[in-house]
Amino acid sequence: MFDRNLPYNDLPLLPPAVELETKAILKQAIAASRAVADLKGKAQQIPNQRMMIDSIVLQEARLSSEIENIVTTNDELYRAAADMDGLFDSHTKEVLRYRQAIWYGYEQIHKRPLSANLFVEIVRIIKQIHMDVRKTTGTKLSGPNGEIVYTPPEGEPIIREKLANLEQFIYSEDDLDPLVKLAVMHYQFEAIHPFADGNGRTGRILNILFLVEQKLLDMPVLFLSRYILENKGDYYDGLRGVTENGLWEDWILYVLKGIELTAKQTSEQIDAILELTEAVKDIMRDKAEKIYSKELLEMIFMHPYCKIKFLEQSGIAKRQTASTYLQTLSDIGILRTEKIGRENYYINDALLHILMNR
């Protein structure tokens, strides 16, 4: 029997002993899969996927951290991303480390499978301390009123056993729809709660890594954090529903609906970015033809807060010429110049609007 005040060492191993692909789940899985496939195609239209998708990844870093009450403003975040050596508050730095962890995981899954060791490496990047699977006792999760809502398993051998079972489930040769498997995987990781901190963010990174590893996406571009923030009560109710009452169908449907909705929203976001890119290209060719280049265009979409240094480092232009390029783009209304301290930032407000409002 589950008792929220006692360590859940009897957390059932995977797969769950229930029907995971009910009629309702299969119907929703088809809709979600279609939306993800459409998103994959949209993302492939971006000329330089890695560069331009980084802006979307940065928004995910902010939203995922916000779920854990680690809050920073967009202005602070993008200025920090443009000036990694600057002095910024601890929350902003932690959000940037989340982005670093996403790209680290993305590189690693092309070399090795998802595993407990990789989970540890990801949480260490996020927290910037030497962390490992929990060894101490007494971890309890509290609700908004301070009441204990869940006590995760404790004891390193038990936690490692359940992580090993999770790995086996991820790579088991079964006919389970991968999106259904993702929902089960996400619940189990959250229920194991293997680390003293950073579990939620690590679990959300594992979601996107799984989608890429399964070749449902090429790049880390589908993130559920906004959906979770907007439906936070349902998210935690869903997790508790599985733990306390075995309500797997409700939980899986919640995740699948989130995947479908988020994939559609991200496709619309990419459409808007591509449309804006073409419009900016036309303006540059019309009003500043002499400075137009594909590389310059991509740069101002990779960094919404652009700096002269970025053009220098990428080989687009030397300092004086780079300054002229960015000031010209500001003069014709593509960028907005803002002086902060002794530094000039050239801000792509139209791109920021798309990133923040879709």
C-alpha cells in the first residue's frame, strides 16, 4: 500500500501491469505522432538548424526553470546569453546551464544510449556541483501548503535498481508507441526522483533526448515546459493519480495531448520565424544590399541580442565593419540598439516577440 509519508521503495518496476494502449490512448497517440512528424518537417526547412533553433532552446531553458521557481526575465536571459562572462544573478546563470545541458545531452545521444550515467552528467551541468544518485535519507516532496505529497524511494541500491529497470524499459523490444513510452518513462523518472535537486529539469531534458534518439525529431525543438506551466495542477494531479490510484490512462493522455499541442505551436513558431527571416532578407536586399549576406542574416536570428563581437568571432567582419553592419540594420528598423553599461546590444525585437508569445 502506498503511504505518502514513507519512502516508496515498492515503486513498481516497468512495464506497468496495465493496458497502456487503450483505444483512447491509441487515438491520441496517432494525433500526437502526426503533429510531431509535421514539426520535424518544419524544422528541416530552417537553413541552419543548430544555430537558429538555439533561440527556441533558450526559451525552453527559461520556462523549464520557471516550473522549479527559478525565474529570470527575458531581458536578463538574452543579455546573459550574449555575454556569458558578465555578472548576472544566480537564477539567470542556472537557466543558461540548463541550455548547456540540453546541447550536451543532444551530442551524447549520438554516441551512447540514455543511461543513469548520462542522467548524472546532465544534472551536474545544471547544478554545477558534483552530484550523484541520492545516498542520504529523508527526501520528501511537499505540496503548495507544505503538506507531504510524496516520499520517493531511498537507498542508493534501490534507486540504481529502478534506474536500471528504466533503462531496460526504454530500450525493450516491444511494440509500444514511442510517445506512450515517453509518458511512462517521464512518470517513472519523476517517481524515482534520483537526485537531491534538479530532477524535474533533468526529466524534461530526457523527454526531448528520447524523441531525437527515436528519430521522431532531428533537433531538440519540442518542449513541454510551457504546456506544464499552463496546466501545472493537472501535471501534478496526473503524477499523483498514477502513484496513488494507478491512473495510467489519464496520465498518458495528458502527456500525449501536451505533445500534440506543443508540436503544433512550435510548428507555427517556426513558420513565423521562417516568414520573418524572408521578410528581413528582402528588407536587407532592398535597403542595405551592400552588407547583405546569408551569414549575417543567420547571426541576427541566432542571437536575438546581437553584439559586434559575434560578427568578429564568426568571421563575418572585423570590428569596425561589424559595427557598421549592425548600426545599418538598426537604422533601417531591423534591429533596435540599446546601450547597457559600455556595451551596445542590437536586438531583434520581432524575433523576441515570436519566441515569447507562441
